[in-house]
Amino acid sequence: MRALSLHPVLDLCRILLQEAKNLSPLFLAAFMPTTNSEVSPDATLVSRLIQKDVSAFEQLYDRHSRAIYGLVLRILQQAGMAEEVVQDIFLQLWRNAAQYDSSRGSFVPWLFTLARNRALDTLRLKSERQRRHEDQVDELPPVAAAPEYEKVLDEKRRAIKVRALMSSLNPQQKRAIELAYFEGLSHSEIAAALKEPLGTVKSWIRNGLLRLKEELQAAS
Amino acid sequence: MKNCDQFRDMFEAYALGALDAPERAALEAHLTTGCPECSKSVDEARWLVSQLHYLAPEATPSDMLKGRLMQTIREEARSAPRFVPPKSNIPFWMWAGVAALFLATIYSAWNAQRLTREIQRADQIAAAILQHRHELETQLEDAKREAAILVDPASVKIALASPDPQAPPLEAIWHSNLGIVLSGQKVPAPARDRVLQLWLIPKTPGGKPIPSLTLRPDADGKFVLLVSNPPELMAATKALAITEEPPGGSLAPTTPLLWVGGVS
């Protein structure tokens, strides 16, 4: 027994493990044990989407199309145009899903950032403004790093918190944030629109968002 | 750190897209340096800003939108190459080699264990055979010695008589060099936990009986006992005696003498 050396086998296993590390996270995910608590339905659907699974696409559409359409409609204020943008968003998702890096953050915030960017780009074209990121039209947004409390606070409770916080702000502060988020205006443009000092607008927006962060943290 | 301090108030506005061009350019230039703290803060701010989508009320798009989308998706899915997991750089022959090596290793280990077990079994059988042979050789030696004692004219015959008239007489033949052969037939068996023990009674006045071997007759009451090395010389021995003792014998007789025979 002693005479039989196992070293060649161990060396080969080491090589195979090294090779396995070079495989894509998706391929490895098929062999890695995971728990339901760790993998959201969206993450599973996106994994299938990368494999061009039409059924996964349809499920993702059914899960998020109403919220996406609501956001785009809120920005564009025109149903036909909003539907065209939503169609573009979901087609882009279908064609470029592999670019979404699940290790960096959650899918939903990324999807809504993508939707907002596309809607604002369309809005800027519509109003014939200079597009700020003309060379980035087809690029997908970076994935936002989700804080720990994202997992604790479910979407419904987060939605309630966000709406409650915004309702508690003074109307001008709320309007400043809405102009930035839904109309894509800069600090200077908001200050001009509201006829308020630039510094005040900056403080309103920053303080409002920091309060939102504190509220979400406290609620979790 | 001081460089980062000037951007600390900008992360949320940057994620929101509200920074004016000069500020945005300055922050983006800083981010391209790979500052981990600011990059992390910007990532967190992006997530925070993404939560503002909850401010927009949900709305239902037309069914036609879904219909158009699904039609396009199905067409693209049909024409798109199916997803295949990334291929490994390891060629097939190497996988086959690993598998063969793995199987060979398992077979070798199993075979080695089997051989080890067989060797152990063979060792046990050989040891038993050697033991048996040794016993046979010992018996043969004893038989030769007994025969020599019995036929040698120099041997001295000693009759051991019992005070019990029912007990058969025993016979001992003592050769001064080869030892004593003690035998008997139809000897009543001692109690279950007792044996018969041979004693040499010295000629020395007041000398204590010297203990020798113990024996048990067989089922027919027959026995032959060879004492190869008697504990005393024949010339110094006055008589041989037999008593009943516990298994293993005693240092001094604990029961009355059952047989006694004088050494002439």
C-alpha cells in the first residue's frame, strides 16, 4: 500500500480545481449548493435569461413591467413613448443580460437604474436637449452595491418607507428631488426652475437622500 | 484622504445625475484613480437613488407591448445559438486519463487490501501448522524418551500401591538419565476441579516431599506421564507418592497419600 503513491492524483485534482475557478460563475452556480434564502427569484431568472430562456424572460417581465412602466411613464408623461422605452429596456435586458454582474449587487435596483437612464435619455432627446452621455446610450448602468439592510427590508416595506419619507419633506425639497430623479435636471437647472439658491438646492437634495438612508436603516 | 474629503458631499447627487458638469468631471476623474472608499460610497449612493423609483405609481402597459416583446424574443431565441457552458481548457484525453488513474488507484487499493487479508489468513494457518508440528515433535520426542526409558535395562521399575484395595496399582519406571514414566489404568478420576500430583519423597530424614508434575487420567482411567527432569536424583529418593491436589498442583501435599511406591 505504501508503495503506491497518490501524488499524481492529487496534482491532477489540484489542476482541475484551478481550472474550475476559471469557469464562469454561472457554470459554477449549477454545481454549487445554494439555499433559497441566498438566491432571490430574480437572480435565478436572470441566470436562466443569460441562457436565452424565453420563459424566464416572460416571468421577469410579469414581475417588473408594471413598476418599470410606471417609472418610465412618470418620467415621459406619454403612454405611447413610455411603452416604446419599456420595450427597449426589456429587449436590452434580453440581449445583454450577461453584462449584469450579480456578484456586485441586486438585480432590481440595477433594472430600475437602467429604466430611468433610458427614459431620461428619451426625455432629453424629446426636448432636444444636449444628451449628457451621448456615447453611452447602449451601455448598461453599473450595478449598485446593496447595503445589508436591503435583505432585511422587503420591497413593500421599502416602498412605504420611501413614500412616507418623501411626504414628510417640505414641498420645495421634495420637488427638488423629483426634478432630479424624474426629469434628470442638474443642481443648477433645479435652482433655476425653483428660483432658489444653488447651495440650498444642493442641501435639500443631499439631506433628503441622507434622511431616506437613515429611515431605511432604522426600519431594518 | 484630503482629496476624498472634497467629494464627500457629492456622492448622492452624482448617483442622482444632479451634479453640474465641472463637479461631475472632477469626481469622475477621482474615481478613475480607483479610490476604493469613494467607489464604495458611489455604489451605495446608486442603490439609495434607485429606491426613489417607488415614488412612481405602478401602471399597467398594454397587452400589445407584451405581445410584441414576446414575438421578438421568441424569434431571437430561435435564431440565437444555444447557450453552452464555457469549455474547459483541459482536453478530453486528460479527463479520460484522470478517470483511468482514479479507477486504477481504487482497484489497486482494493486489491492490496484483499492481498493483505489473504496474507494474514495464510500467516495464521502457517502459525497453526507450525504449532501443531511442534506439538507433534514434542510428542514424538516424549514417545521416544518413554520408549527408551521402558526398554532400557538400566531403568528401575517402581510399583505404587494404594491403601484403598479398590484402587488399581500404578507403575513408574525411572531411568537415572532419561527420567520417569508413570502410568496407570482404570484409575478413578479425581474430583472435577482436582488433579493427581506426583511427589518425590527424599531419603533425607525429615525431608519434605518434593512436588513434581500433575495429571488427569483420560475417560477410561488411563494415563502415561513423562517426567523428563525429575526434581531429585533417584539415589536420593526414598519413594514416589501420589496425592489429589487443586489444578496446577501444590508445593506440599494437602491430602493424604493415595499411592506410594518405594524406590529400591
